[in-house]
Amino acid sequence: MNIPVLASKLYIPVPRTKVVFRPRLIERMNEGLERKLTLVSASAGFGKTTLVGQWADGCDRAVAWLSLDERDNDSTRFFLHVIAAVQSIAESVGKSAFTAFESSQSPPIESVLTVLLNEISALQFKIVLVLDDYHLIDSERIDDALLFLLEHLPPQMHLVIATREDPQLPLGRLRARGHLTELRDIDLRFTPEEAAAFLHQAIGVDLTADERAALESRTEGWIAGLQLAALSMQGREDIPAFIRAFSGDNRYIVDYLAEEVLQRQPEPIRRFLLQTSILDRLHGPLCDAVTGQAEGNVRLSDLEKGNFFIVPLDDRRQWYRYHHLFADVLSAHLKAEQPDQIGSLHRRASIWYERNGSADDAIRHALAAKDFTRAADLIEQACPTMAKLRQEATLLRWLKALPDELVRRRPVLSVWYAGALLTFGKSEGVEERLRDAESGLESTAELHERPDIRSASAVKIFVDEAEYRRLPGSIAMYRSALALMTGHVIDAMNYARLVLNLMPKEAYLKRGAASALLGLTSWTSGSLDEAYRLFADGMADVQQGGYISDAIGGTNALADIRIVQGRLRQAMSLYERGLQLSIEYGDPVMRGTADMYVGMGEIHRERNDLQTAMQLLLKSEEQGEHTGFPQYRYRWHVAMARIREAQGDLLSALDHLDEAERFYVGDLFPNVRPVAAMRAKVLIAQGKLREALEWARAHGLTARDELSYLREFEHITLARLLLARFRIDREHSFLQEAIGLLERLRQAAEEGERTGSAIEIMIVTALAHQMNGDTPAALGSLERALTLAEPEGYFRIFVDEGQPMEVLLGAASKKGLAPKEYVGRLLEAFVRIEGKTSAQPAANHSVLEPLSERERDVLRMLRTELSGPDIARELMVSLNTLRTHTRRIYDKLGVNNRRAAVRRSEELDLL
């Protein structure tokens, strides 16, 4: 997304000529370079920015600087500026991370930071990143990401945070580990010697020792107070009397001295200060527009020369800001003295920013002016760009800042509001916004039909005529998406068809979206051939419109459909085509490509090439989560769970399914393999039938249910549960219920041409007949499954059934069932698996049960000094999951505490 990077925010403040050099603090900061973080945390006015800027000027490392403001609470904006700051000293770093933020409205930050940190770790020189004014950040998302950055900070990088209040970071832990250097109020206070030097520079007069002591005592070494006092003392004859005249805390001193300073300024300068206090950045022409004068550049230059609480933001001296404390005082005076002028000042700033191409600032000042009509016009004009750049979060924030009644009578804004809500998976309020848009259309039509009711005072309801003309189609498109999201498939289908009737052929994106929505309705109902055709048509339109990343995302969905149809070869071709498409358009790591690797990994897993499957999943992870779509992390954990299941590590498989559930976000695509059902399947394999039974009851599943494609996998899993209960209880009703359910499922799958589902159903049916002692029926069902599976290279779907399937395949081989060669290869796979199982390390002979790979990972971490929560964070599992692993390790090693487990593992040489 093209969020503009403000170069002025990356400027390292140059030390002023009249500044007190502070070697004791500079040395503290230099020593801190050996740690991860230097925190300069002190109240306003203690010279934090000046000190860090002075230190940066003499630092022997390359320093990247970022001056923060309240708008940086948008995490995307924050990290785009962080990356830009780093690129200012290391141009080669951060390009792929920058692209990630530009291609996603809310990218997974930890993944993007991983890419950035890996690139920084490859640098041949050391760098420093300074975050100034971090107290303006109030975002848990940014705090968490900053902690992730700190925990994985490479040795080439050091972080400096300057702030008025401590950030939401585990400072105690950082302090205990020796990762933190701190400078606080008590450190930054001027010593008497520093205060004397400062005052001499500021007023050119040597005060007596008593006067210096009194002034230092009044201000307690507070630099802002001394600076204001120095300004107030200039030209005074009775300085001792002045020093005696003020006392109190810092807030009182600021008010007192600032008022003194303001009162002593000529009226033109005082007026300039107050009027420009509405600006967070000062620029000569901008100040001229706000004040109505033509001397902004001269005023700013004079203020800087006079050491007047103004901070340059670039080395060309074009942009400045007021010191935050002074800006607060100026704003307070403006509100008290000229409250009726504030709106017009903001309006002038908004107009200037609009003319100079900064829509964000123009909208912000229009909102501050409470000129909501102007703000609405600006927002409406910005909407198409914001949507294309995936900035729906900012768009939604703007729309919420407008009076609701204004949005409701503007149909274009109402439709954008509905679209933004749907983007974040929110259905509530969408239909209401769409009805408001329709009302706006009707009222406009009435104006055209009845000239007698028109008037010069008629309320303007739109400014973007092109979007207004497309409103009927846009309304229908969002209604289709809303209907599909809420389970009203027929309505979704009807609205999508209406979009195709209303939208012109050149509206590729919206026509493509409508075709894709039609495909999704067919997919939801189980009509997969029709779903594939419609979705493919939609993606062709999307690609023709130039939305290549979205077309790649559509390829992922098309491959999913082919997998359900049992067409693994075609699915693999689709994944390969998606990757090729990204290469053709010059971006092999385009968003969506990570999903391609996950999908390819799934197919290789099914073909029993677990090594390649794992390599593909690791490749997608190395490439970065930002190159995947919103469901990427969910899909990755599901794929990894199935690999772990194939490796026999069921506990690790459950871990990954837990993570998958955490990352799952409902969208318009049918969720035909719910995580809960996948968990239940693993639980059945573990023999934990009570927990699996609780799942079935919680989801209201019975063998007599009416069948649907959306619940097909759940019912197959229910059949597995019934067979497991029969195996334990020998209750024949369970077996008969399972066989009856499986027969109905097979018929439904075959009618819907869902061959992938049919193969699994036939396999489970074969095992059911085998349990029932009906070998001919078992072999008959197995032969049908083998015939369908062999051309596509299915393997794990048979092998994962374990020893009962091996016995059944052995019987098939003796009977000479076709395809003979395929049966032989499957039996060979069982032999290889058994060979690996018998080749456990010799050291494990004294362990009650071999440790899984995941348990070995946990055991390695138990040997460190990390706490339980820290280990869970390192392994990316929940604390409860970690405790489960730990209990199982203790059980297998025959111990009851951590120290004993470590000692026992060393005795057995387990690691």
C-alpha cells in the first residue's frame, strides 16, 4: 500500500550550537550498546530527544531514527516507517518486508519482522534504531511486535526508546537478563555545573552561585524549566527577584514561565505561535496558509535561532515541530483566547494539505475543524484508493469519526462502510448501511424526476460520480457476500447474478468477484464441477484486471476443489501454475505464493513423500507469512499436523491443530474440514474415545442426521468413532450404525462427484466390514477405493489406517485384487514404516515409552534456565499444551519434577 513515508520523521535532530555536552550520559549510552535495549524514560522537558540526538551524532554505529506521532498507532504505518528508517542506513534491508506491508491490510507482523531481522543479521556492520516519543504509541499489537523484535534482536542491532512513560514491555525480565540500560529523570537532571553552563549559553550572563543554586533548586535540574526561565530572564534587570517569583511543580512552572514568555513576545509573533499550534508539523507555506500571512519561513527560522522550543525535522530546515510541552501550552492558550478561530485554522490546514496531495492530513484537519461535510467529501474521494491499497482499517476509522446521520444520507459512503465491515468479517450493521445507500439512490432519482422540489440548498449526497453510478452493482455484490457469510446460499447466488447483470464488462474486479461468489455458493452446496467453472471464470476476470495476487489466491481455492474431487494431479498443476504466474509478473514471492507451497506439501504428504512435504512447508515459512493470505497460518498448521500424524507423533499433531484453531478466521470459503473434527480423528487414533464422544455430542452429530457436503468430514469422523466404540465395547449397534452411515455418505459423495471423499469413505467402510467378519464385502469396498486412488497417487489415505489396513491389503494381495502393483507398493510402505519404528535409539530401552520428537524439543528446553511461559513462547505452544508435554515426559521417564527429568535424560543419553 502506498502509505507515504514522511522523510521528516526519519531525521536525526542535529545538536544545536548552544547545547550542553553531557559526557557522563553519553558514556552510559555507549556502554549500553553491548545490551539489547537502551530506555531513556523521563518526564516531559528533561532533554531526552536532545541527549539521544547528541549521542547519535557521535556514535560509531550507523543510526536509524524514527520520530513517532499518534498516527503511528496504525501498526502498518508504524512498521513501514521503521523499515524506511532502517533503509536510510542499510538500503538493502527490508525490501521484501516493505512489500509485505504494501500488499496486505493487516499482515502478520511477527512473520514480516522475521524476514527483516534475518536481513539485518546478514549485515556486515552494526546499526542502532531509535524510536523517539514512544509514549505516543498506545497499541498492544505494536507493543507485542516490539517485544518479538527485542527477543530475536540480532547482535548487529541495538534499540533505543525515548519516552515519557515506560513501554508495555517486560522490563523486569530484560533487566534481570542484563539486556537493558536505563536513563531516567534522576539521571537526566542537570547537575549544578551543567545548569550553570546552560544558563550562561542561554542568557550570556554569569549568575552568582546563590542565584544558580536558587534556580537549580526551583527547577530541580529540569531542563525545560531552565530553558523557559532563561527566555524569561532575557532583558530583565532584576534577575534575583525573578528567580524568587516562581516555584512549584513542573506543570506549574511550565504554565507560569510559558505565560511569561508569551507575554514578552511582540503581538505578530505571539499570534503566529498560537495559530500554528494546531499543526503537528510546521512548514513555511503551510503556516502561511493557516495564518493568512506570508512570512512563515522567516518566522520559523527566527524561532529556531532564538532557541524557542522548536525542533527541526529535516536537515534542509523546511519542516519543524514545537516541543511537545510548549505545543500543549500554546494549544491551551489558543482555546482560552480564540476558541472560535480553531475550526477555521484547521480548515485552512485541510485545504492546504488537499492541494498538496496529502489526503490523510487533509481529512484529519477537516475532522478536527468539525467540517464534516468537507471531511466526507475528502473521504469519499479517497475510498477507491484506500480499498485498492487494503487500507480498510483507516477508512473505517475515518467513517466512524463522521456523524452517523451524515454517512447515512450519503449512499457512496454507506456502501464503502458496508464493504469495510465485511472485510473484517463483521456482518452486523452491513445490511443497514446498504439500505441507507438504496435510500440515497431513491432520493436522488426523485430529485431528477421532480424539478419542482429541487433547490439551491439541496443537500449534496455524493462527489464520486463514477462510484455513484456503480452503486446498484456494488450493493448487490456486498449483499451476496453478506448472504454467503450468514449461510443464505440462495440469496448469495441471486445477488451475485444481479451483479453480473448490472456491472459493465470492463469492471473486471467486481464482475470477477461476482463470478467467484457464485462459485462459492456452488462449492458450499457440494456442486464442485460448477463451483470450479464459475470460480475459474471469476479469477480470469480478476487476472485480466491486473489483480495478480488475488488471482493466485483464487488458484489456491481451485486446487482445494480439485483435491475434494480426488484430482491430485490437476491440483498440483494449479499450484505450479500459480507459482509460475508470480514469476511471470516479476515477483516470485508475491502474496499467495506461500499458500501454494503449503498446498503442494499436502499433496506430497498424501503421496508419502514426507521429506519433500516438510521441505515445502519450511520453504513457505522461510519465505514469510506476509506472502500468504489470511488463512495461510491456519493452513500451515493443519498441513504440519497431518505430517506429524503420518510420522506417528499424535501429540505434536494435536499441538498444531490447537495452533490452527487459534489462527482460523471465518471467511466466505466453506469450512468443510473443521479443526474440531480433525482433532476428534486424532483423539480416536489415540484411543481417547471419551473426548471424541464429547466432540460428537457438542456438535449434535448422530448417524441418522440429514447429510450435507459441509458436514461430510464430520460424519466420516463420527463413523470412525462408532467403529472405535464397537472395537472396545463389542456393541453391534455401533457397527451397524457406522456401516449404514457410511453407505449413505458414499452415495452422496458419488452423486456429487467428490471422489476424494468417496475414497476415504470406501476405506473406512472396508475396515467396518472387516470388523464385522465380512471379508468379501471388505475387499469389495477396498478394491473400489484402490481403483479410484491409484491413478492419482494416493498413499497416506491407506497407510494412516495402520495395522488393520495392512492386514486387509495383505488379503487383497493374496486374492490378486487389481491394481496388483499398487497394492504391492502400499504394502512396501507399511514395511518401511515398521522398520523405522523398530529402529528406536538404544538409549530408549530404559524408557517406559519412546519420546516423541515434540517431547524431545520440550526436554531440551527443560535443560535451560527458561521459565515455563518462556519455553511455551519459544516453542510457539500454549502453556497448557506445554504442561501436557511435560507430564507425559515425567511419566515416560518415571520422574516427578524438572530436575529429575533432566538428570534422567542425561543418564539415558536421550538428547
